[in-house]
Amino acid sequence: MTERPYTDVAVIMRRERLDNRWQPWRWSLDSVVINEPAFGTEPRALITDTNAQRWLFPGFRVELFRDDAEGYHLNLTSPAPCWFVMWRMDEDAGDGTEPLARPVAVSLSYHDAGRWLDAQDSVEQVPAPEPVLDAMRAFVAEHYQPEPKRRKRPDSFKPLQDRFGNPASVSTDKQRGGGAAAGGDQPAGAREGGHHG
């Protein structure tokens, strides 16, 4: 069995000071970058000053699963294909410092993002780079099978409508001008009940 395609990434979270006594800081997703061995395995502050911080969280593997090809297709066909990052606040940093906003999962699947949002988790997105999108396009081209359309009701069971959406009827009277006699298409009503030699 072939290995699933994957990309190892790190997530950078941004913490900004707010002029708000009830919520002095706000966390948000800054970026998703390709992981590098030099990042190590533990979160660390990249920038810290009195008004802003950037924290690096390394070690996320984003795999592509064949049974989620539709989720990648929906991402690719959106106006801005992106990484989806689900994150949660630490309950308590435990050392007197402010709790961190920790990324929990990273995905390229629209379906994953939807499930996380349904579970009331914090989900943010940032644009994915072109090489990642190229790999995703190749994967979708190979594995995505659009759902077959549901069988439509035969048209004969539907009420007829004219081009304005109003009810219409088909007359079985002989057409003026003898159009049906010329061997062209006969109106639907003319074919029923008559016998054809």
C-alpha cells in the first residue's frame, strides 16, 4: 500500500494587546509554514514585546486521505484555497504566565474545517502556497469522483411549464401548417394513442 502524501508544517500564532480591561490580549492565526528540523519539537516565542507576540508551534503533519478527496476539491474550488487550523486555549499555563493558544490540528480539507466549527472549536484559515496546492490538485485529479447525480424523475411526470415558468399544456389537435406530417419531430401528444404504420 502506498504511503499517503503529506506535508510537515509548523503553525505561527499571533498574540496582540487590546485596549480592553476584560480581554487584554487577543490570539489569532498568523501563518502556516513548512516545518524545518531547526524548529525543534516544543512551542517557542519568536517575537515578544509589550504589544505583540509570535509563537511557533512545530510538528504538524497534514496528510491527504483518499476518502476525503471531496473536501480537498471544495477547498481548491473556493475563492482562496487555504490551510485550516483548529486551535484551543490552554486551560492554565501552570507557571503564572498567560495561557497559550495552541494549534490542535491542521488540514487542507473543507470537511474537517466544517466538523471543527460544528464542534464549536476555533478555526482560522490562511492561504496555502502554490506548491502545496499543486500537489493537492494532482491528488484530487486522481482520487476525486463527483457524487453521481440522483436519478431525475422522468419528465413525463413533471407538470409542463413554458419558458416563463407558467403551467403549459400540449394540444393533441392537428398542428396548423402540417408541420408534423413532414416527417419531422411530432409533438409528444401526437405520438400517444395514434397508430403508426
